[in-house]
Amino acid sequence: MNRLPGKASKIFLIIGSSSFLAKDLIKKLSIKNLVLCIDKDIKKNSPNKNVFYFKCDINNYKNLEKIQKKINRKYGYLDSVVNCFVHQNYSSFEKQTAKNFSTALNTNVLGIFSSTKIFYKLLKKSKNAQIINLGSIYGMVSGDPKIYPNEKVTSDVYAASKAAIIQLTKYYAIHLSKYKIRVNCVSPGGIFNNQNKLLVKNYKKKVPINRMAYVKEIVASIEFLLNDDCNYINGHNLVVDGGFTAW
């Protein structure tokens, strides 16, 4: 049933809306749904009447709580939360610092706890609620240093963060089931974004279908999980990697 006549059928919250993946996801979801966005880098609101932005850092727990209250007053519930935020860290083990490791871990892992803790109260008011987290193949296997032609490598803290997110997805899928909230994860392989040509060449050698992912394919996997026909999927890590982890 359309609970937002003339506007949208569902209410989605995208946290980390400035990422290139999130931008494509927002375009697709806002065609038929209301999309609320949270990001620290928001400069202006969208001309799209189905998209609204809140400026906030995922690490600012008190401000997230204020946003939750605003959403509750205006809409009363959320149907889904999609966590797209990430603190990137490309340091090699030799150049990694305790401070940078801690900063990335706080954003990537504590951020999942914060968003889940704050917004589950709105999700449990939905008839079909779901949280979708973004993992990575590097939360499952180690990055191969031979892929990367320079010092910008997949870091230890990125791998640790993504592994933690995959496990938190399973944990919350169990412990939020009493509220009829499902929790799933999408773990992409490398997504093409005009990277170094040698990196792309090296990466393709590791993939059975011999290419990197297109962002639209990762967006489609999220849309798949959000489809009402997929309500039996819970606690699942959907790996979208062209077979990278099948070797």
C-alpha cells in the first residue's frame, strides 16, 4: 500500500549519501520512494522533491539522535536504512598509525552501531523493515598487494572494518528479528571508477569474468534486497564480485 500518496511508496534513509555509489542509489530509489540522506559533506538540498538531506557526521551521536527525532515527528517511521559511509584508509602496514587506525575503526564500525541503535526505533514501526550494510570482499579475503601499482593499498583497518560489518550484520539480523527488522549486507568487489590503468589490468586478472564491477551492478544488488519479494533474506552477505572470491 502506498502510504505517501502522490509522493512515494516507501521511506529510505541513506547514510553516507555523498559516495559515488550512494549517489546512483539515490537516483534510482527516489523515482518511486522518499529518500532521506545523511552526510557530513552536504552543501545544498536536492531539487528532487523526493530527496531530503540532513548534514551530520556519522560520529556525531547526539546530532544523529536529533535527526531521528525530526524524522519521527514528520514521518513517524522508516522502511529501510542503507549504510554507505566509509572512512577510507590506504596506508600500508609499515606506514599505518594507531591514530589513523582508530579513526577509521570508529567511523566504519562504531558508525554501524550508532545508526542501528538510533534508527531501529523508527524501523520497527514499518511493516517491512530492513537495514543494509556495505561490506567488501576485503572483509572476507586479504587484498593482494600485487594488484596495486603504488603505495595506495587496501589497508589493514579497512579489512578489519569490513569483516566487522559483515559479522555485525549477522548479529543484528538475529537480535533485531523480534522487531521484524531484517539486516543484510552487500559486499562488492572492485568497482570501476577511473582507477590507475595498471591497477585495473592487475585486478581483472583476479576476476573470472575479467573485469571490475560497474556501480550500477552494486546498486542493483541493493535494490534486489529492498524488493518486497525478497523478504525471506535475512543475515545474508550478498557477494557481488564477478567471482573474485571463488578461486
